[in-house]
Amino acid sequence: MWKSMIALTASAVAFSGAFAGISAEGAKTRSAHNSNEIVHVMGSTDYLTHSEDIFERSDLDGSGYLDVDEFASLQVVKRELAHLNGFIRVTIAGEQKILLLKDKRNTTTIQIQSPEDRVRIDAVARQVFYGQAGDDQRMVADEYLALSRDIFDSADRNGDGFVAGAEVRALGVRDAAITLAVS
């Protein structure tokens, strides 16, 4: 178990460099977000374009696919940054925007309490990966985008191809907290 934790930590440190624009420091230095940075409505096309960008940045070895370690690291890092920041960053039409994860009471369901939580997140991510990646055990862009489409669709409660209001928060939470229910 410790070897996998050390490997996961090393992967997460390397992986976090791919997300320089979404560090916890940003949350600490900003007391309020500019209102034009906050996403109030997002279409499925914008989310899938954002997911393509995440896929490319997550392919640390440039192989054209994600292996299980890259995918698991992605999920752990996204979850930890969401927990620390209270938001996730998305790119829409080339601009960085924010999906707020906190509700009106300023609470979020994204929690990481202990190293065991990281191990659990890693284990769930690996199960999702093996269910999504197919027989070759490599997650190519189309497989990653299919997962992203499922995440978006699960947040789009009325099925109109857009998330708005509470659906935006639901999308952010689902994006940051991948679960077996999504797969």
C-alpha cells in the first residue's frame, strides 16, 4: 500500500504541474471572484472542449492515451484542488472561467479528510478507468470524452444540452468527484 501511495504522490506532484492555472494559491489570494469569471450557463459542447484540453494536458508522457496512473492522478488532483479552492476552472472559448462548488450556505460536498480518502479516490478512479478504457487498458480521447459526456448528462437534469443554476454546481461537483455511479 505504501508503495502505491508514494507512486501516487509522485504522479500527483508531476501531474499538478499540468494544472498551474488552478492552484490553491489562487483561492487564498482572491477574496472574491470577478462576476464575469463565474460560469452561470455552460453548454455540452463547451464542456467537451474543456475535457479535450484536460485530456491533452493529462497525457503526461505524450502517448496519445491515458494510462491508469495518469487517470488516477488526474482524479486525485482534481478532487484535492476542488476541495482546497471551492471551485474548478474550465476553459470556455479560450477564457478561464470558474465553476463554483459551494452552495448558498458556502458549503461544498467535496471533502478530503485523510490519506485513506486519497486511497479511496484513487481506487474508485482506477475502477472507472478499467470500466471505460476497454480491452487495451488505454483510455484514448474518445473514451475520456464519453466519460465526460456521461458526467455532463448526469448534471443536465432537464436534458436541454446546457447546465444552468444548480446544474452548474452539480456539474462541477461531479467533475471533481468522479464516482462509480457515473460510469
